[in-house]
Amino acid sequence: MASIKDVAAEAGVSVATVSRVLNDHPSVSAEARTRVLAAVDVLGYRRNAVARSLRTDQTHTFGLVISDVLNPYFTELARSVEEEARALGYSVIFGNADERPELQDHHIRNLLDRRIDGLLVSPTDGGSPLMLDAARAGTPMVFVDRWIPGVDVPVVQADGRAAVRDLVAHLYGLGHRRLAIIAGPAATTTGRERVEAFRAAIAEYGLTLPDDYIGQGDFQAESGRRATERFLDLPEPPEVVFAADNLMALGALDAIRARGMRVPEDIALAAFDDIPWFVHTDPPITAVAQPTGELGRAAVRALVARIEGRTPKSVTLPARLVVRRSCGEPSPEPSPEASTEASTESSTESSTEPSPAPRPSPAQRSKP
């Protein structure tokens, strides 16, 4: 391989001039820059990144440890992270924790040994000593999607509470009253928060969340299937299953179909974390959608700010509800002509049926 001395000899300049050109230093003439770049092209010179990192104490590389690469949410997140990092001049080394804390620590240990400039992490649990030590030692770090409470690390996350309220309002409007949830691991912030948001939202309608209607999952499809089977075996099964992530929703759908039941005719289904697959299921699944791409890009910008000595702020972006057909469809609104006919009939015929009472506000509603 050609060396920097070979480039200098080919271009007829000093080694220092070659170094300045390669590092975009302004104090180089246009003519010298042209000769150096031509020599680099002719010789096929590639800079030694390891040697440069030893001189500058930077590798322009950071690590991304995600919870589950098979989860389409994290796949999309990783893609947006890589694209934004590349645009900012950084490379990314990925580690898949597979929702296993010990595998998460394995990746973090290896990444730190490689002298990366920083870490993006979606923690699999409440915290590992290795990751906490790295954060306290000053390793530039940003949590994305999940985080560890009490650790002074910026967090880039989505706020799904409003979207969950919108989901419950949608379900209530369709006449559903027995609502169940498949929760994620309680050791994760997302596992806890989604249950809390769901419980608070149904309470606004005078509904409660019995223990029998809380299924414990682990963000994997098999756990969604098991929890749904347990729901269906109850003396009074729920009318709706809300899965706290997309893979558990797919597991729930499998369990429902295995019983010969139909969605939404026999039981409704909704999910947190929208994915492209949900458009192609039968029926398409109603879901809370996070701004995944923007979360990944914002996380990279926050981490680069820390690496470069600036102080980033935590970022919270809103999630939104995407309504499809898996929870049922509202009754069609009457056409203007039908409304006129109904009005005429009611004025000429007497009725013994009382007029329907106006729908109360959530605060006024009581449990059915």
C-alpha cells in the first residue's frame, strides 16, 4: 500500500503539505492541493484510520446497541442512524442485544475496546454496571427510545400518551368496554410507560384495567401469542387486545386465528409501534406510530454534539394514532338526503321511543 511519503514524492511536495491537504487545512495553494489529490488517485492511497485515531484521539466511529434487530421498528431506527451518521462524517458499528442484558454488555464492552467516540443505546433493562460506569466516566452517550432513569444521559424518545388516549377514544366510540393490554418487560421504561398510559386513558372513560386483562410479554411474538391465549380462556374475554409492541401484536393475531376467530368481528386488535406489515395484514392493524426515522436522526445529532464538546438537549417527539380496520368501523354517517327524510318522518309520525341522551364527557362517564 502506498504511504503518505509516496504521495508526497509523487506530488513533489512535503509530507506536511500532503497531511494538510488530506485534513482540508486552508493554508494550501490550489495548485498544491490539485497535485496532491492527483497523486492520491494515481497511487490509490488510503489514510490509516488507526494511526490517525492515535494522533487525534478520535475514530469518527460510534456504536449503536439496539434491543432487537428483527423488530422492524429497530431496523428502521438503525437505518436512519447510519444515514445521518454518514452525512455527518461518522461510521457506525452495530450491536444487537436481542433483548438480553448480558448480550448488551458484551457489545458495549467490545465497542469501548475499539475506542469508539460515543455510544447510542436502547437499553434492554434498567441498567448494567458496565454501561453505567461508561456513562459516569464521561463516555459520550445518548439513550434512544428507552432510557435508564437517574442517569445523566440525554434521551431521544417519542411520547405516545396522546396517541394512546386517541386510541382509547376510538375504541370507546366503537362500543368496546373490556380492554386488555399485552405489556412489555417492566424493567424497560417503554414497558412500564405504555401500561401506565393505557390505564390512565381508559380511566377517563370510567373503565378499569383488571389484573386478568394485563398480559406480561417480552416484546417478542411468542409472548404475545401466549398472553392472548390466556385472555381468550377467561370466562369473560376482553373485547380488545392492545399489544405494547408490533411483534407481540403479530403473536396475538396468530393466537386469535388459531382459535378460528376473526378480527375485529370476534375480538379487536391494536398495537404500539406501527410497521409496514400492518398495512398488509387482514385486516390492516390500527397502531400507534412513532416518528422512527426522525428519532434516529435526532439521536445522532445529539451524540455528535456530545462528542464535539457541545451540550445536547433531550428530545421528545409526538407519536400519532393510525386508524385501520382491526378494531371495527364506525357506523356510516347518514347522507344529507337520508337526514332530511328522517326529519320529515319524525315530524309526521309520533314515536314511543325516547330520544337518545347526549354522550357525556369522559369525566362524566361511569363504568358500564
